[in-house]
Amino acid sequence: MMLSACSSGNGGNGGNGGTTEATNESASNAPETAPAEKVTITYWNMFGGGDGVIMNSLVKKFNDEHKDKIEVKALTQDWGQFYTKLQTAVAGGNAPDLAISHTSKLSELVDLKIIEPMNPYIESMGIDISGFNENILNATVFDGQQYALPLDAHPLILYYNKKILRELNLLDENEKPMIEPGPEGFKNFLQKIKDGAPKGIVNMLLGSAGEDPYRIWWALYNQLGGEGMFDEAGQKVTFNNAQGKQAAEYISSMFESGLIQRNLPKIGETFQAGKGAILPTGVWFTSTLEATEGLEFGAVPFPQIYDKPATWIDSHNFILPIQKKGQDENKVRASMTFAKWVTDNAAEWSKAGHIPPSTTAIESEAFKSLPYRQDYLQAANDGVYLPRSPKMWPAKDQLVQALDTIWSGKAPVDKGLDSAVQSMEKLLNR
């Protein structure tokens, strides 16, 4: 099973996800200036599997509640071609009225001028976004303009097998992992599992290539106080510094010593089978684990190993694609009405594991009744989004490839990071 976002980019627990003070708006309140006559809008997303089922149910519920006013026609596009199709549709004058974008992709879409700011509609329709988590919301603002309305946050967190850790006396009175502070504390925790667990149990399920070890590197780099990846001009790569090297050395040392096994197969399935003690990956795996019969697991923010809490994070957002023939005001208002309604009802979307962006959803009884989510809400505050660059996605791919050579032992840290810098700067300066 591939553990990736969208099937498709510490310290304390609980909290309110960093949202500001709750507003008086209820989850059922639509903006007052929704279109007076029935409007049909097209809505593109990339949600497959369980995510797709949940989103389609939300669309149906919205359509039922807004009969004779708004009809949303949702179309699920292939995840691998989603952004290419969106760009082509905008260029050809056939763009959907509403679409989804990852926060990490927004820089590129803004640079390509294929999405428009939402500020005029947020203001004219009286849409209240004051209750949105500031960390999540601020990542969608470019040059003072709001280019997206957040649907969720999906950070890297830590899943753990309660049965395994309980038998090793590694759970506290709240059934949370007892991990001693600092880098050695985390290594000691893994060593205790390795030494004490029955044969066939893996202490930490982590791929030695691909997205998850890179996400852990990003988390540790930011815990150490690393700042971004690029200079202000966006042409020089800056993470080949003390923090970047220390984070890479730490992960590499655990692979090299055998504390974490390399080349583990079927990581997700192994955890589901009760054969893994801990699993660092994204919140999107929560619903899969909940559906796994007989698995007793927990979930917490990714541990603070260094100076401050930090983890990898990305989000899904609603965006308004540019309409080559000009925006239809009624369709835009209908799109914004639907987008805000979904964020208010994001407790339903959170069944997939994602963290809601607003207090309206987080304080709802529907969300509070969901298990596990309260335990990792804090990760929405701890998350550090990738830097803003129109070339972030291809640059990130170059970084992952270079880090893979470090995790596999094919390159020392200095050489691996040098390789990342060279390939990324070549890309950035094209």
C-alpha cells in the first residue's frame, strides 16, 4: 500500500487546531447573497477511493439542501493528470467553475494566472473566514490576496500500535507513547521496541525511499530552526546548511545502524496486520486504520525531537479557475456558497482523517464525536508548509531523489545534499 496524500504533499496533543475565536455563524448558514435563481456549477476534484465517496456524499447533501437554487455537478479527474487538465481547460475556455488545489501547488497556479483571487466575493457575500486556522489560511494568501478557501489540513503524524507499546510499558496513563525528550530519547524509544517486542514486530515502519522519509527530514529541519528552501529570488537553494545536514544525518544514522530497517515491503499493510509498533505518515491513513478489524491503534502529532514542534503539512483548497469568456457572477457566487458550506460541514470530510480548517467544523458535535482526530489536531499548528515557488513540485521531486541516495547509503549526507542543490538550482534557473 502506497502511503501518499489524496490516494492521490509534537509536543502537546489536542487543542483547537490554532483557530481564532469562534464566530456566531452556524454550520448550516449559507452566505446571505447566494444566487436568487437556480444555478448549475461544475466542480473538479481529484478525490478517489474513500475520499471520493465522502466528497460525493457532501455534494449530494448540498444539492438536496439547495434544491431549486444551486446544483453542483462534481467530476473526479485522474489525480496524476489533474493539474495538467486544469491548465488545458482554462486555456481552452472550458474551465470548471470550481476546483481543488493543494496549497503546495498554489504558487504555480497563481504564477500561471489560471486562478483568480477570492477577496471580492468573500467581501461582497459576507463570508466570514475569521474562524479559520491562521496557519492553514495564511498559506493561501499571495500579495495580500486570498486565492483559495481551505478545505482541510493533512499533516504528517505518528500512528502507534497500542497493544505492542502497552506490553512494553511504553504508554503513559493516557495511552500515549512515552518518548524521552531529544534525539537520543527518540532513538532509545525505538531501541526499547526493537529489543523487547516479539519476533516479527517492526519498531518503526518507514520507507527508505520516497515521500515519508523526506517529510520527516522536512519536519526535523524545521524543528532545528531551518528556514525555507530558497533565497528571496527563488533561484538559490539554501537548505544545505547546519540544520539540513543535521536532520539528514539523524535519519541516515538510524537506517545505517539498522535501528530502522531499509527496504521494508508493504508498510501500510504491515501496520494494519499488527506487526508494526509505530508508523509516521499522513492523516489520510486514519480512515483506513479505523476500518481495519481488530487493530488497536492511536495517533498523535509527529514527535518534537529537536528545539520546537514542527511537521510536514499540506492542504486541499477550493479555487476559482479563470474563465476565458469572463466570469459568470452567479456561478462564482454559487461556487463560493458551496465551498463555504463544505468547510462549515468539514466534520463529514474529516471522516477521511483530515483536519478541518475552521472552528465551525472543529467545534461541531459531529467532529467531536470522531475518535483520534482530537489527539492530533495540534499538528495543524505545528505544520510548516513548503516554500512558495512556481517550481516547488518538480524541485521537491529532485530533493526526494537526492535524499533517497542518502537513506540507501549510496551517498553521504554532504554529497547527497550537494546533489540536491545542483539539480534543484538547475531547474529553478531554467
